[in-house]
Amino acid sequence: MSEFEVFRLERRGEVAVLWLNRPEKLNAMAPVFFRELPAVLDAAAASGAGAIVLTGAGRAFSAGGDIASFVELADLARCRRHLRSVYDAFWSVERAELPVIGAVNGIAFGGGTELALACDIVLASDQARFAFKEAAVGLMPGYGIVRGPEVIGRAWTRWLSFTGDEIDAEQAVAIGLAQRVVPHDRLLDEAVALGERIAANPPFAVRAAKSFVNADTHGRALADSIEATALLFSTDDHRAKVAAFLNR
């Protein structure tokens, strides 16, 4: 049930399970990821499901942006176009017709944590780890900088984005990034069961609640974040860190 390059979509009862399906790369987010995510969310809704579970194939939820693709962002215009597709993709999770449950099965670094921030509810495996790793390559988590304060507060957004520190599933629950820690081998079953409970409710009520909770509060902040992150892509620090990563 999939026509996508980096996603796999399947039905489990009333729930659409959406797999990030690039396990050999720890589900790293290449440009195709951001192009396909809004479309696969629409496909899940069109399938007649009542909720979506978003999880990762293999041992990672997502290691974040595919650093190898960063070398293609050679000028500000390309950076701006890329970042708009990134933010539109994450925002499409917030704006999706159906509730999206993140089932974080392993590492969620950089864009992986940002994707978790976009989800309506997050269940975390006891093996999950979260981090904003962007500072290590001279960047900031552009979507996370905007969405993070709404979900985990300004203080934790600052801590994670300034340091690149990793936190475990228990800490993620404590700061509001996840709502529950689940034993790793039960994660998907628990997430699907939660999706089934949601899908059993009248759909218009659930969708109305989602639309009001996720009403656009980003305003000018998204545009400002795109511009600031695009400028960071053009710095010598960023280019040196990417080269070091690729040559290690």
C-alpha cells in the first residue's frame, strides 16, 4: 500500500501506520522526504483511517537531516527553497486532517525531534533518545526553534538547541516532548491501540479539536527562522563542519 520512495503506508484496523522507510540511513531526511511527507499524510486520510501512527523502520525514528545533501545548498536562494519545503512538511503534520501519533522507536535527532514536536501525541520507546544536533554543524533547528517553545517551553528549547545534548524517553516525558514511555517491543501495538481509541470517536469532533489546538501561532516567526537558517547555511563554520562530517 505504498507509492512513495521513503515512506511505507499500511492499515491496521482504523489506523494508518506511516513508516519512515529509509532504515539503511537511519531514516535521515533527504529532500525527497520533505516533498513526500505532505502527500503521504493526505494518502493516509484518503484511505478512510481515523488516525495516523508515524514511526521509523529499523532502529531509528530519524537521525535528522541527511548531511550529505547539505552540500547541494550552495546559495541563499536554494537554501530558502529547501527550508520552505522543510517547514511546510513539518507544518503539514500539524495541519493534517487526522490526528498524528508519533511512535518514536529509537534515535530522534535534529529533524527527528522536530518531527516529534509536530505530532499531536508522542509515545516514546524506552530506547528512544532525542536531541537537536544542528549546532554541531553550525545550524539551528529552524522549525524546532519556533515550535519548541509551544511544546516544551523556552528554557528547554534553549538548552537543547544550544548544547546538542541528548535526552532519554523519561526526560522527554518530563519536559512535555512525549506523553508516555512504552516498552520497546510494545511501542507500535500501544500506538495503534491509542489510534483505535481516537478513531472510535466522532471524527468531526476530533478534527475540530485538533484544528483549534494547532491553530497557527507561528506568524512571522517561521519566515524569520527560514531567513536566519538560510544565512547559517552560508557560513564558513557550517561548511567546515559538514566537510569534517563527510570526511570522517
